[in-house]
Amino acid sequence: MGALDGRVAVITGAGRGIGREHALLFAREGASVVVNDLGGANDGSGSDAGPAQEVVDEIVAAGGTAVANTDDIATWDGAKGLIDQAVTELGGLDVVVNNAGILRDGFVAALGEAEWDAVIAVHLKGHFAVLRHAAEYWKAQSKAGNQPNAAVINTASASGTTVPNAGQANYGAAKAGIAAMTLVAAAELERYGVRVNAIAPIARTRLTLATPGMGAIFAQEVEEGEHDLFAPSNISPLVAYLATADSTVTGKVFAVQGGSIQELVGWQVAKEIETDGPWEIGDIASRLPVAEPVAG
């Protein structure tokens, strides 16, 4: 018996990298998988049905069940088509793993409108569009008396949670939005039997290898017999657990890397100043908590 026996899962961006590892593990654990991947380049340009179909072929060859999907989840109709395919071809929907993403890095002073819009569309809108159409299906099931036991796992990033990365204002903003959306969706969808969580993974992928200042770290060779802390396969077991019917975890964001899983929490009050009357600018200037200057 696999941990995901009988579950139907949609996984976006599953043709390569972390998404591919999710799809392969889900299938090994008994899930039927819709492998979604547009097959584009790192920046989202182009399309290729090959990556999604190759993962499907690998799953089927191993005795699993999977179908390919190349819909563009950054579009409303593409996201709906993906959910519809799971329901019509695999008989339902139990799990959504939002993983698809692109990079179009650039510093704020030079970042173009197209670079901003494209990254927000694939990451933030793409996560929401798939989630929205899945939620509509689960709500209808619940209203009809077929209470779901469903799970959504979104993909945030350290760039949007704990380690803002220069040159990634668009990516960081999208990932921070995904983390916030996860918490809102968890509160809204619990009544329909849906759990919603997010992960902020660190692993070797096409995107991380292409990120300035990080590529060299991820590209380091691993000695034979040594655990590869940056292998994308390290990420998938947590996602698989959150997708199981037995999990009760919801409304959480987890950082996951190598042998470490950490629960992240949002903005918290670090310091506070108060007044009994109207604020005076000089009072604020003298009392406002500020970061200590960097020694240098």
C-alpha cells in the first residue's frame, strides 16, 4: 500500500526539476497524476510537449498511472482545462501541487513591465488560477454531500519569505504573495474539506542554477556516497506527506532543504513605540527602532 493510493493529483511544472520528482514519488506512492508542464524555457518563452510526456512515460513504464497536460496555467482557461482533465480522465481530484515557475530577474531600476508581468502571471496568478478552479470543484462536491479530503501544496520561496534576493523583486513579490494566499485559502477552504499549505524549497533546478550568486553553490559536485543536500528529490517527501489523506496539517509554510524542514511564520512585532497623544515627527525620529549600522 502506498501513502497516496487512490489519490488523484495535479502537479504543475512537473516536467523537470522539483516538479518531476514530485510526480515520480506521487506515482510510486499510488497516486494517479496529471503531469502539467508547458515545456518552456527558464524565462517562460516557448513550449514543448516533450518534458511532460517523458515523465508520464516513465511513470507508466513503472506501472503507474499518469496523463500529460501542457496547458498554460498562467491563463484562466488553461488552469480550468488542467482541473477538468483530472476530473474527466482520472475520475476526480484530491491534490493540487502548484509548482510551475519562471525567472526574469532584473534590478528594480531597470526591470521592465514585461518581466514583472510574466513572473507575476506564472507564479502568483498561476497558483491562484489552478487553486480557484480546484476549489470550485471541491466546493461543489461538498455541497452535494461528497465531502472532500483534499490537499493543496503551493510553492513559495526564501526569496519571498526569509532571504530577499537582489534582482528578484518580481519573483520575491510573487512568492511572498503565494505564502499569504496559502494562509487565506487554508482558512476559507477548510469547511470544504481542503487543507492548504506551502513550501519554500531550496534545491538544484534550472532556475536556481541560473540565479546570479547561487548557481555556483548549487553546481558543486557531491562526493560519491555523500548525501546530496541540493537534490530536488529531497523536497518531495514533505509534499507527499502533506498530500496524504491522513495528514491534518493546514495553514502552514515550511522551508525545506536537504535534511531540514522548518516551519516559517509571517510578519511579527519586533519592537514597538507608543504615544498617549498625537505623534510628533521629532518624537518618532528619536524613538523609532532602526537597524544597527553595518560595521565597515
